Amino acid sequence: MDMRRTLLLLLGARGGGEAWTPALPTSSGGVLPHTWHYAESPQLYTDAAKTTVARADDDIVYVSTSQGSDTHDIVQAVAGSRPTLKLDILNGHAVFRGDGDDWMRGAFDAPLAQPFTVLAVARLAVGGVNGGWMHICDGDDSDHRVSLLQYNATPDTWAAGAGGPYLYGGTTDSDWHIWLVVFNGASSQFWLDGVSQGAGDAGSDDLDGLTLLGNDAVASANHWLGDLAHYLAYPGNLSTADKNQLGNYAADYSGLSWTNLT
């Protein structure tokens, strides 16, 4: 165990009087995130050189570097497809905004094998509701699909899948939601705001890269029209206590509601 992880475990155990964040290991299992992107990350840049600048409303986002153990970048070099940074949108916090043609992508140092746990805090724009296949996230190629999305149905529904069948949620809307999905083959599970949306087979793909605000295709109509505040991926099927710790963190950060899993 490296020194940083040992220190984080000690801090997590002692509490330190500060609210828990994903910068600390989970309290039950002592797990750190593999991937963590959020719109107030200190490693968010507006150019390829990663120049540190004071961020302003409507800045474009060129690079986001994960705050998890896999410190890969997701990038967007195409000017017209860069997400926008919007300040003071969600409970005083910034968000990434996609206009339906924006996305960022990058490969991982090593694949994240199932089982793994994914959390996202996102909102579909009013104009995107029942707009077809719109992805909060996906893999970085067609061989590794790990998706949270609006599924094209009548009416459209929320869905989560890893290269095979989907788990389906309720009818889509333009509200903020906390997504939590355990990708674990035939034993996968999907919650929205802590409420079960389904369990069963969601596919068996691992995650060897990430596309945020879009799907695996470079040119597609399937990108997210709306906002994203957080994306987190944890190795393993987190314990119920750790899932609730993560869900409650997202709720406190975002000013949303989370129903504790039991």
C-alpha cells in the first residue's frame, strides 16, 4: 500500500471533523475512486497546454484529468465539440454543459474490470427529453460500451448497459438525478436517486476508456443535451454502506435527495 493511500485510509477512519468526499476512501470498504471527473476539479483546463487560468462562465473545457487513481485525461480538440463550463448552476456549483454535439474522451492506463460501480449527477435539458439516444457517458470505442443514457423508446426511458442488454428506469424528464449503477454482468443493479430501477443482465463489457457527454462514436447524434456535475467509477461492487455514503455525498453537494439503500 502506498503512502498516499495509507494516509487517506487513516484520515477516513479518523474523520478529521470534515465532511467525506471521494478524495477519501469509502468508510466501509476503504475504496478510492478509479475515475473522478467533476466541473470544479482543480485539473480542468481550457487549452491543450493545461494552462491554469481563472475560470469564467461559458469557458470551453479542453481537458479534464481524472482525480481518481487512474489519472488519464479526457480531451476535446475539436473547437465546436468542446463542452461549456457553467458556473453556479447546481446548488452553487459549476457543471459541464453539452449542447448535443459536445463530448470529451480518453483511454485508461488499464481496463476497469467488472464488477465496478458508477455514479453520475446529471440533468437532461428540456429540449432533450424524448429526444432519442442521448448518452451521459460511454466507453471510448465500440468494443467497450459502458453507458448511462436516455433510451430511445415511446416514451424515452433512462437506461444503463455495458455492451449487452440494458437495465431500464422510468420515463425521462428534465430534473437533476443521481445515477448509481453496479455493472456486474447478470447481477447488475441500477438506482436513480436511491430508488431501484431494476436488476439483472446489463452486459459484461469492462471499461478501458471514457467518453463523457456522449457515446463511443466520434460523430453522432447520440450526445448529451444537458448538464453533468459528477462522474465517478469505483472498482468493485461497493458495500451498501459505501453506496449510501457516495449517494449522500452527491445529494449534499448537489442539493438533491437520496433514498438510502437497504
